[in-house]
Amino acid sequence: MKTKVVIIGGGPSGLLLGQLLSRRGIDNIVLERRSKDYVLGRIRAGVLEQGFVQLMQEAGCADRLHAEGIVHDGTVLACGGTAFRIDFKQHTGSQVVVYGQTEVTRDLYDAREKTDGQTVFNVEDVTLHGVDTDAPHVRYSVDGVVHHVACAFIAGCDGFHGVSRKSIPRDVRKEYEKVYPFGWLGVLVEKPPVYHELIYANSPRGFALCSMRSETLSRYYIQCAVQDSVHDWSDAAFWQELKRRIPAPYADQLITGPSIEKSIAPMRSFVTEPMRWGRLFLCGDAAHIVPPTGAKGLNTAASDVHYLYQGLRAFYETGDQDGLARYSEKALGRVWKTQRFSWWLSSLMHRYPDQSEFDAKIQMAELEFLRSNRAAQKTMAQGYVGLPY
Ligand code: APR
Ligand code: PHB
């Protein structure tokens, strides 16, 4: 088989890239290790930057997002029993849209099925060959039958545990990692959200976040110990702890119920450099991981896809290779700024087990500075709504 672009990974990165390329007539195939139902069963964050929304529009996949997404003009930060608001619209003229990643992925699959874009599920033993030549190819097997796909480019959209990053020679790759000393215990509940905007809370007992997926589906998180297991947390224990971490006016309004999903996510920052090796281009979680604090995982995958899509489009439409040549530099430039924002918000809002009394005083001073200083609020708002591509 032959195609222009082999996309490894049928998550948001791979699907968004595939849809954008297909709409420009750039032939591609998506190879996905799991089944479609498995991919759609993943529960992930749900705050979209305007850049992501615009890419979904360009991909022809934004109708449901516009119809069902909830536009947020700001967010609430709480500390010490009181709260203040960061007004995105006032500081940046921009907003974010609350719309679950599962729905994004569903919309992208629905759109791809209306095109002639080929998607192969349940692939195994994916290997990349000739990546540093002008004629790479990918091998994979399905049901024991080995397939060979000749291509011009390979997009590694296969997440942190995929094969693409590891296909870049170890002596070429430089990896950066920071592991945070806590995790996030998340609960999905079919109840109205406690407030119409998100609430990020720094309490003496640890971080908490009140989020949502719709007006009848809410998502809550509490910081937990790295060694915690979901089995350590009954629904009752979760609700009791969440109420102790958010200011009383919100806690008193909280509508609890049985969790329909409960999971613990580890917290880490990770970046690999370069994001390109020959004809292989890494996008999204294959290249970087952010702590979920700023909801930047999906949004940073989107900016990678934007840079790669523009580079491939220029190559095929005008022969210009500059976009592809500068892909890694441009993508990493925004990746590191987003890493900084996610690290900063995580450091501001979580209680660290080894936090000294001095550290705790600095954290409170940082929060008070943010509460009282317009320039500080503007800076946070710019980071939250997303830096320009
Ligand atoms: N071959 C084919 N597919 C693979 C392989 C492989 N060897 N390894 C992994 N995959 C698939 C996974 O099954 C998954 O569906 O690649 C896809 C990668 O998707 P994600 O992990 O969701 O990564 P990405 O598409 O970059 O999206 C980033 O997803 O994980 C969240 O927080 C992250 O919001 C961010 C977003
Ligand atoms: C979520 O709704 O899952 C969510 C929202 C905002 C975040 C992180 C997660 O910062």
C-alpha cells in the first residue's frame, strides 16, 4: 500500500491531523492500536482553547462543539475559604470552551468516516522504517497478517506509550521530565455542576477542582497521594473531602451522587526534543506530557497538529519545505511556554508534601499577588486561554 502520510495513533492528535489533511486532498492512513470503542471510552479533560476550536472548524468538525460546548469567560480561584475570579474576556478578549475530549474524538471519528480516509483499528507490531530517508515505510499486522505502507511522511501521534518517539535514535533524543509528588483523583457524576464556571481550590488539605462536561454532567478532582488507589476512596469519602477543600458557599451547593467513573491520574511534565527526525514528526502526547492542572494536554497537541498540517500543506501545495524544516523549533517553542504555565499553576494550587513553611508563605503570597494585581491576572488569563500559534 502507498499513501502520503501515515498517522500512527487514532487519538485526538492523529484524527485531527488526518481530517485536516483529507480536507486538503492529502492522502493519509490512521493506524490505531485499540478499537474505536476503546478510544472513545477514555475520560480526559474538557477545556478547549480558541485555537483548538478554530482547527476543529477548519477540519469541518465543529458543529456539535458549537451547539453543545459551554463558553467560559473566566474561572474561579479559591484559597483559605475565599475566592476570586480571573476574567479571561476582560484581560484577553478571548474565552475557552468546555467540551469533553471524548466528544472531540467522537466528532473526529464521525467526520473521518464520511471521508475516504482509511483507519485501521487493532493494529499490532507497528514498526517504522527508513525514517531518515526520503522513502520511509511502516509495517503493522492485523489478525496475524503483516502489512507494508510506503509513504512520504510519518506522523507519530501514538501518545506517550507509543512507538514513534522511541523510533528516534536514543543518542539524538533529549528528554526532560518532572514528576510531581501527588496525583489527581477524578470523579464523573451525573449531577449539575456546583457552579457555572470552574473552581480551582488551594486548601490546607490539598488541591481540588470543580469542573463539568455539560449542565447535567460534572467532573471533580482532588489532589491525592501518589500511592493512593481508587479502592481507597469511596464516593462518600470523596465528596466529604471535596467539600472540605472548597469554600463553604460552594460546598453547601454541591450536589453529590454515585460516581459513573473514578480514576487516579499521575502528575508529570515531560518533553522530548527534537520533535522531528527525518520524515517522522511527533505530535501531542507522543512528544510531551503536561500535568492536567491547566487543561493543556489536548490544546498543546492541537498546536503541534497546526504546525505540522501547515508544513505538509505548504509542501504539497507549493513545494515549500520551510514549515516542515522548522516544525520542531516552532512546536517546541509553544510546548515549553505551555509547560511553564502548567508547572506554575500546579505549583500555585497544590500542597506539596515536602513544602517548607517558607515555601507555604511564598505560595500564599503568590496567590495574594494574583488576587490583587491586574497584570498578574492578565498573565494568567493569557496562559489559560492559550498563547497564539
Ligand atoms: N500503534 C498504533 N496506535 C498506537 C500505538 C501503536 N504502537 N501506541 C499507542 N497508540 C494509540 C493509542 O491507543 C491512542 O489511541 O495512539 C493514540 C494516542 O492518543 P492519546 O494518548 O490520546 O494522545 P494524543 O492523540 O496526542 O492526544 C493528547 O490525549 O492523553 C490525552 O492528555 C492527553 O489531552 C491529551 C490528548
Ligand atoms: C476537566 O474537566 O477534566 C478539567 C478541566 C480543567 C482542568 C483539568 C481538567 O484544568
